[in-house]
Amino acid sequence: MTSIKRSKSGKNASLNLPLPSKKAAKSVANKTAPSQKIFYSIVHRIPGRIRFRIPLLAKDTEYANQLKSAIESDSRVTNVRANPQAASIVINYKIGVISDNQMLAHLINLIQTAQDVVVPKEIMAKSIVGAIFDALINLIDSTRKINQARNVIVYRRFRTDVWERILSTSRSIIKRLKSATMFILPNKRWRLRGNSKVNSQPLKLKSASEPELV
């Protein structure tokens, strides 16, 4: 004869289901949380060139890199210059390819959606190097303005002194070094990887919400 043992807890018995970990819950919350609204203002705008002031650029380096990379990926854009210290970004684009109003709307959309863009490591590294050179150039420009103002106060006129020559020469050297470094950097990564098949494919920015193909 077989017997079945009943649980002593009776009706009070309950299923002990494992609770999700805090890390998993946080990951789900981040995926479902809506992106924050990015505040901006238009500082200067002429056909083919526009400058935005975005306070988040001075606070979030990752967002600054994401926005710069997203804008640079547009074939209609000819140059992008970000200044995180001034919380501003200047974009030059081709005239005649797209209307100024359409380009403005497109750039505003990128400002709002750049935080959802996944930046490949290759682009991220290049953007960081470019940002370092831009910061040095901006520092030299600020120092030159201070020196020029001092000369006007002391000599009552603009005077090209030794410091002005040194700063001007340093700025030219850094700009040339930046151009050379940005040109050489992708080739160095290609040699380190040693994978021609991977590097032969163009880099593509993708949205974080875009599903990956397996």
C-alpha cells in the first residue's frame, strides 16, 4: 500500500518563486524608461552653417560623442566642431542638397535622439582624440584673447608680442598634428585587428532599440 504525505502547512502552502535580481530589474527599467528631453538653443544660423548651444554637452561626455558621431555620419554634413566647455556645437553642411529648414529639423531630431545611438568603439576612439585636440585649440584661442586684451590695455593698441607668436605657432602645429592623427588612427586599428573582412565593411550607427540579427 502506498501513502501520500500531505504538507503540514495545508492551505497556507505557497510557491516560493525566485525574485528577479536587482541588476536585471534595473536593466529592464532602463530599457523601458523614456529618453530625457534635451534642451537647446540656436546661437547662430546662416545658410550652410548653424551653431547650437546644448547645456548637456558640458555635463555628459558620452552624449557629446554620440551627438558628434551621429551628425558626422550624415553625408550632407561637411564639418562638425564641438566645444564642450562652451556647451556648443557648430555644424557645416552642403548648400543646395537640402533646404535650410529641413536641415535644421533634421539636426534638432538628432539632438533629441543621439542619446539612443550606440556608437561603435572605432568612432568613439576617434571622437575622443578629436575632442582632446579641439580642447587644446580652444585653450590656445582663449589664451590668445587674454594676451591680446592685455596688450591693448598696456600699449593702447594691438601688438604682436612673443607670446602671440608662440601661441599662434602652437595652434598651427596642433591643427596639423590633429589632421595627421585623425588620418592615421583608422589604419593603426586595422593593423591591430588584422581582420580584413571586418574592416572592409563600413561602420554603421544603429539605434539602441534596433534588434540585432543573429
